[in-house]
Amino acid sequence: MAVEELKRFLSFVILCFGQVLVFNHIRLFGCAMPLLCVYFAITIPRGYPKWASLLWCFTLGLAVDVFSNTPGVGTGSMTLVAMMQTYLLELFVPRDSIPNLESSISTIGITKFATMAFILVFVYCLTFYMLEMFSFFNWLQWLLNVVASTLLTFVLIMAFEYVRQA
């Protein structure tokens, strides 16, 4: 159990620093920013306590907010995704599977993992940009940011997942 918590903490640190130091400075075509910290919430195991997953994701969002100067944007988005992930994972995992099943391509299959990851990434990007802009004055730019960031983040998450499985 302590080894799993250490892995989760290392994943937390790597994704936090990666998001703050690298991914926040990437803007493809002026609209697509990879928001890979959501990968932390996607890989939370099935039987993990809901309060603990909410606390981990809240803390990751808060850390990203503090270092990125985006007050409350990452925190609210990550907390929402953590709340949804526990219920969404139950839809894609058979009821008789092991209780601490971690969502990955090798455990739940590529189509189920891709569907679940896409839904969570879309909700995260939608919430992130909605809280960041806090206005629908330039709704076309908002929509472009949401769609482009969702696609870029989803492609990078699938690439990371393939590398992790190899």
C-alpha cells in the first residue's frame, strides 16, 4: 500500500511540475494548450476512497494554480473531474472485477479507456476554459480553445498510456 502511495505522489509531482514548467508554455496555433494534469485523475484506481481522490486532485489543481497564477481555475476543474471519475469508471468496469483496478489500456481495453479519458478530458477543458474566460464575449475563441486543447490533451494521454504499457 505504501508503494502505491509513493507512486501516486511521484506521479503528482511529475505532472504538477510538467504542467507548470513545460505544458503551460505551449500554445499550438495560439489556442491548443496541453492540460496533462488531468491524467492524474484518470488513473485513480477503482476502490480508492472518494475523499482521498478529491483531496489529491484538489491539491494538484491548487498547486498548478499557485504556480501558474490562475486562481481557482485548475482547482475547480480537477475537483470536478475527480468527482466524475469515480462514477464514470464504474460504467466502464465490470462489477465483478478486482476492487483496486487502475484504469489503463491493459486493464479495461483501449475503447473503454479512450472513451472514459476523452469524456474526462473534455469536461476538464470545458470547465478550465469556462472558469478562465468567465465570459462568453468571444465564444468562438473559447470554443476553439476547448476543442483544440481537448484533442491535443487526449492524443498526448493516449501516447503516454501506450508508452506506459510498453
